[in-house]
Amino acid sequence: MHDPTPDTSLASFATVLASELPGAWTSTYHPDRGGDNDHGALTDRVWDMNDVADALANHAVDHCAVLQRHDGTRLFVADPIGHGDGYLIAALAPDDTPDEAFRGVREPDGITVYADPFSAAEYVTQDLLPRYYAALAQVHDNAARLTAPQPAETERVVMTWSGEALVVDKPTRADVTKALTENGFVFAPESNVFVLSGDDTAHQAASVRATGERLSALGIDTVLRHPQTRPALGTTLVAPPTPSITCPHRGR
């Protein structure tokens, strides 16, 4: 049976509150110390856009307490600045997370409680902490996306129809050049392109498939591009690429 008239000073309130919350919590009291304090650094991390934030924006904090659990969860406790009894309690945002991770995440707004740490513990456990956990999960997910390595842009070889032939701009990689020439592409120095003749469509189709397989093994995509108009040999028009290789089926 707890004392029906507990000590309501902020430091004592925070200490008792810490002992009533689920898990192992510690309470640290931050007095004024003649104005030499770290209250500003703490209030900057208060994760609230409602009553607690409004109170902190309009009144200076003379003293406060911070409750911390072993997993890094922190709660800020302050007097009800301005008037009234009880205390303001709000979650503190994690320090080791980039600001971009908080974008689009609703703040787990704090609460105002009576000066009874036992009933306050129930409100914190049932109301504030669930909102904090939900917001923190979103922030962690956003942070993971921000730090995830971006996939490297896949190289590709574009084969463009030019009449009955397929044309590829001269590649900069020797292994790509080798894949082209070993599968029937012939270099046309006057246009600085490689050309696969369309005299024999069956042979042309087999060459395209073999080239695509070889380039895929090198980590390179192959795209067949069909220009809207028939270009001159060696000219490549910009058009939406076809994402996969298909065998040419054209009537003679």
C-alpha cells in the first residue's frame, strides 16, 4: 500500500515514478544551479508538438528531471509551467538519429499528470509510451532507409534497329566489345558503331540471344530499341527502352 500523501517535489516525484514504470529506469534531477544548466539541450529534444511544446516555448525551465531506461528510452519531467498542479511528462527524441528520419512521423505528444507518481505511471505506461514506441519504430525504419546502400546503376548495351541491321555504339569496355564481335557484330569505323547484319534473320536472332547472355554474365543489361523513324546507319534515337531481349521476328 503506497503512501496516500507522497512527496510532490519534482525530484521525489520523478524518482518514485521511475520505480513504478515497467522495466529498469533511473531518474536524474537537473536543478537550476544558478542558471548554469543543460535545460536547453534537454528541452530541444522534447518530442512534442502539443501542450508540452507550447509550455516550453512560452516559459523558461527552472528545473527538470529525466527518466531513462536501459534501452535508451527517455522521459522529460517538468513542473506545469505557468499555473496549476501536477507535472508535464514527454518523451525525448533519440539523439543518434538524423533529422531526416523524423520527417512525416507524428510526435508522441506528452501528457499532464496529477502530482501522484502512482497514477502518473499508469498514464505514462498506457498512453504516452505506446505512442512513443509507434513513432520510434517509424523513425528507425526511416533511418534504415536513409542509411541503406543505394543500388548501383546497372550498365546496359542498347541495340538499335537501322533498317534490317542492329547497331550498337562503340563500347568503352573491352569485354563488351569482345562479346559483340564474338557473336557476329562487325565494327563500322566510319560511324564508330558495331553492326549486326540482318541478311539472315535466324542467325541475327541467335546472335542477339548469345550476346545478351554473355553481357548478362558481365552484369550488363541488353535493350532492343525500335526508333519511331528509320535512322541512318549508326544513328541512335532516344525512345523508351524495351526491358528484355526478344528474338527478332520480321518478315523478309
